[in-house]
Amino acid sequence: MQIRTLSDLVRFDPEKKQKIPVFDSPHMYYDLYTLLPGQLQRPFAFKKADKIVYVLQGRLRITVGGESAELREGQVVRVPAGQVNAMENAADEPAVALVVVAPHPECAERRKQRKRPK
Amino acid sequence: MQIRTLSDLVRFDPEKKQKIPVFDSPHMYYDLYTLLPGQLQRPFAFKKADKIVYVLQGRLRITVGGESAELREGQVVRVPAGQVNAMENAADEPAVALVVVAPHPECAERRKQRKRPK
């Protein structure tokens, strides 16, 4: 059985935000993001995949489209496919989030390539 | 922005396990499962979708294929597509899990139907 204990996987890097895969699944990303105060993920969008961010520790400022909100531990936000989003640890304590993206962005890309006319 | 506070959604039912959708996404299930002591989910498999179970509160006995393990708060297990799995609250306290299934099982089913020869 593929069992993980999330607290065993958490590590921070003073250089930049960390993206720590919990499992290697062909169907989704299921990752921990760890951000020290001031660290961020720049604006980005997955064209075909939904992204759901669940704050496990600390606080995170999340921007979706033009809107921003600070999420605290236990709060979750959905970023619908195609929407530009960003996150920043604007607080004074480390932050950890569980980020799920589905379908797996690379698989969506492969499907698109297969559909292209030759 | 679609923001949820997970603790606001948690409810238990003495009749049976509850499955509480956190978001309505076309790409995945992202649900809370709540189980009082003795409650369970019978063996079941998604043919085309991975399922990841994260224990948020209490303990859950998870079976994948022929193997079983009791997961505690903070532990996560991946059920690869096609594998029969079950869960039971065999402990003496309420249990809450976050269950993600991707791709969305109904979408996988629709794709299959479109591919069928007429």
C-alpha cells in the first residue's frame, strides 16, 4: 500500500517555495507546497485542469482572476481550469498547502497532441 | 472566489457514512467523508480513476487490494485506478477524511460512451 505521512515530507527551502509530490499518479498532481514568509508562486494558469489549494498550516494569500483572499489553516479554494492564479505567504510564519491538480496536466497535453490532425 | 472552510462542512449521521462534496468540479471529486465508529464504505473500485484518501481526524482502516492498514490523522493512501478498496472506522472516535478522485468518474464514463462504435 502506498501510504505517506504528510508531516514527514514537509521541508522548507530559504531559496524558494518547495513543491513536494506526495504520490506519483498518472491522473493528478497531489503535492505539498511549502512557503516561508515572503515566498510566492507567480501568476500561472492550467488551461485544462482544475487546481484546489488547501491550507494545512499558516496563511496564504491566494489570487484567482483579479480577486485575492488570505486563507487560513483549514480553508480551501478552487481555481477553475483556465483561470490565472498566484499564491504568496504574506504572513510571518511558514505555510504549508496541499495542492491537487486534475486531470494530470501532462496527460491533458498528450491527449491534445494525439487529437491534432496529421 | 470559491472558498470553503472544511470544519464548517463536517456533519455526521448515525445512519451511515456521509459523503460531503467540498466543490463541484468537472475534473475531480473533492469530498469529505465522515464516519462514526463502526461505519464503513463497502469494497468498490473506480475503473479509470485514482482515489487518494487523507485522514483529517480520527483513524480509518483502509483496504486496498488484499492489504489493510489503519491510518491515523495526517496519513494519506493512494488507491490506483482499478483496485478494489474499502474503508471502516474501526476506532472509538469519529473520523473525517478528504477523498479526491480524478479524473471525475462520470466524465471518464462519458468519454467511454462517446468512443463506443455505433
